[in-house]
Amino acid sequence: MTPGTASRIGWASVTPALLWTLAFFALPFLAMAIVSVYPKGGAGFSLANYGQFFTNPSYWRAMTNSIEVTAIVTVISVLLAYPFAWILAFVVPRRWQRLALMLAVLPFWTSYVVRSYAWLLVLAEKGVINTSLLELGAITEPLQLANTRTATVIGFVHFFVMLLTLTIYANLKQLSPNYRKAAADLGATPLQSFAHVILPLTLPGIMVGAFLTFVLAIGDYITPQILGGNNELLMPQLIMMQIGRRGDFSSASALSIILMVVVTLAYFACARWLRIERA
Amino acid sequence: MRTMIASVYAMALYGFIFLPVAMLVLFSFQGTLFPIPPFNGPSLRWYEAVLNDARLTSGLMNSILVAVTTSALATVLGFLSAWGFARFHLPGSALLRGLITLPLTVSYLIIGMGLLILFNWLGLPKSLIAAGIGHVVINLPLCFAIIYSQMGDHQANVERAARDLGASEIKVLLLITAPMLWPALFASFFLSMTFSWDEFVIAFLLTRFDTTLPVEIWNLLRAGLNPKTNAVGALVFGVSVMLAIIFELVALRRRNS
């Protein structure tokens, strides 16, 4: 095979995937960028849609809501998942670990839409929690749980605890047991060994998981729409509202691009942080 | 004592993780009109209602069709490109690989909306094909990343040997590379299937009358809490768990063999 043929075969094999990505990912993105600077019903080029984001308090509010909810979800999920992954990795007997882990992430396989609906069954006015509490006499009026930020957070945490348990478990299992043994030999208590040895070693993995949580949660429409309702809008809900109710693709595109910028900033914040950790 | 605390904590988390799914399945057997306590069943009337609902059954067929075809396409495209980048020195390779994996970082909502705008411009109507195109966009980077990571040098040597013995490139690809990489190909196809099977936003934006199961389930949600939604949700969960178990068994067999 001559170098010329080799490179022709190489290009031929990568071209279909590249073309697909260009045509159905890059081009749509370009279309979105163009649409975003020609506001609906406007005379021509204008950055009004971007300006609106900073001047219209309800748009700004959607972004701060999104960031708050996502940050809360990420922190709670990591705090719940870490000890759980630890137990699965070090307390559960070896032969049961695989089964225990598989059980822990089984509901992960429920359809995303169905999972949020299932939480509605639990949190609704006449749902399981309210009925049980009323019968126990702990409350006299049903609690408003569905259609609140709390419901959105619970739905998200449920999903991401499973995801993070998986990633943190994999992380913990990769550590050589010698680290813990060495720390113990040198006189560290289990708590010291955890704080000074295990935690720093697993931190990069946690950051990756946390970043994944942040990215997936901030772009999700389903959970806030089903569980949070329309009392308080998050960015994806605001974007869908622009498309659905108003047919305003221009404004929806601008908001999407702003959301992507925020995610990219988060990525760079995490990437730099991670690199420092590894050095 | 420590084991005690650990057990209690683990049980609490298992409880949290399984609570909604347990309620979903339990109240899918509800005998009355609302999936709320008290439970008065078991009854199969809502499963019957699901199977007699033409919209849900056609949504189910559409979902299977879209999942299988888009996963096959994404796996083939991912395989070809992974092979090309791993075996040939192409200028700008790192940049192009970055381009192929870029959609992984973008929310499905934004990918779906971009396609909607593009198809509007081109005058293409909403359809299952449009949604399928979107599903390939989200799954191709995944397939590429999985297969590319498994392209090792030992396989390159076997490929070279086959070429020296006179095999054409197509033969090398189909008879040598693909069989050696089958676990990665299987994992790619399988993961794509589960993502496509579950995907909602892209299908919601890009289909109209003929649509996928998650969109049909979404439409059911407008009726509020309804045991029929429980029944179809429990069925979908059952299918997914079955797929997970098959995947686990295949993965286990591979490790033991």
C-alpha cells in the first residue's frame, strides 16, 4: 500500500462521521447563531435578544435559578453518593459487590420521563408522603411538595446519586489497598487516612462526576418541568417556552447560546482546577 | 458499630433510590382510577388499557425502530472513523477527533433546537427521520469514543498480517478488525440503544404525529396522575432492566472467558 492510498483510505473512513457532525451539529449551531441576531419581528441585525437577557429580570432570574438548583443538586448528590460508594466498595463483602452496585443503579434504567412522573406519585398532594404523614398525625394539612423547587431537587438528586455512586465506586476500586495499609502502618486513624490519603486521591474523579452532574442538570428540561412546574422557571423551561408558546426561535437561540457559554465557563473552571490538583 | 451505621445508611439510600420505582410499579396494579393510596388491587386493567391504546403501541414500535436503526448507523460511523483515526496519520487528527466528540458536551435541548431551525430553513417536515438524525448526532460521539479507546496496537499487527497475506482493506475491516473489536461494538450499539430508547426532547421537537414512546408518555402526563401512565412506565422499566441484565451477563461472560 502506497502512502497515497493509505491516506485516501484513512480519509474515506473518517469522512462520513465528519460530514454527519458538520451537517447535523455544526451547521444547526451556525443556523442558531444567525437566527439569534435577527430578532423575531425585528428589522434586521440586532443584539436585542442578548441584551434582553440582562435587562429582563425574568430571564436573568431563570439563569440564577438554574445555577442555584444545579449547584444544590451537585453538592447534595456528591455528599450522599460518596459514603454510599464507599460502603459498596469496602464494607459489602466482595462476592456481593457487583449485585449490590447493580441494584443501586437499577432505577437508572427507568425512562427519564417516567422517573420524574414516579416522583410525582410520591410527592403529590394526595401522594404517598402526604397520605402517610396525615395518617400518622404528623401533619394536619397536606404539604405542598410537588411543583416546588424542592421537588425538582429531589428528582435530580435521585438520578445523580446513582450516576455518582457508579463513578465514585469505580474510582475507589481503582485505588490500591496499599495506600490505606501504609497510612494505617504509619499510625493514621481511619479518619485521618480518609481525610489525608483517600479523599485527595479520589478528588479528581469526584470533580469529573460533579462536572458531569452540573452539565446534565443545567441542560435538562424534563425534571424541572414535571416536578417543579411553572411556578419558578429554569433556563431550559424558559427556552422551551420561547419555542412552544411564542414560536420565537430567535430568542430561544440566544438563550441557548448563553446557556452554552455558562457550561463552557464551568468546564474551564473545572479543567484548570483539575490540572492544578494533578500537578 | 461501624458496620451498623454503614448498613443503616446503605438501607436508607436503597430506600430513597427504590421508593419512586416501587410506587410506580405498585400503583400500576391499582384497581381504581387514581394511582394514590390506598392501594386496592391487584388488577391488570391498566395494562390492558395500555395494550389497547393504539398511540402507545405505535409509539413503542416507532421507538424500537428509531433505536435500532440510529444505533446501527452511529456504531458503523463511529467504528469507521475510529479505525481511520487510529490506523492512519491524518493531518489535523486531534482537532477533527475533537469535532466528532463535541456534541457530547451540548444539551439535547440545544441539539434538537438547532436541527429544528435548520430543517425549517430547508423546508423539511417534522418526522421520525428528523428525530433519528438527531439521535445519531448524540450517539455518534459516544460510539466513536468507546471504539477509539479500544483500538490497540496488537490489532494493528494482525491487520498488517492479513494485508500482507493479500486481504483487501474491506476484508481486513470486516473479517479482522470488526470481530476483534466486537465487545466495543456491542457496548456502543447497546448504549446507543438505551439512550435513543429513552430520549425525549429531540423527539419532542422534531416529530409531529408519528412519534416515539417517551413523547407519547409525555402526552399522557397532561392527564395528571393516572394508573395507565404507571402501567406503561412499569413496562418500559421492565424492558430496560431486561436489557441491563443481558448487558451484564454478556459483560460477565466476556470477563470469565
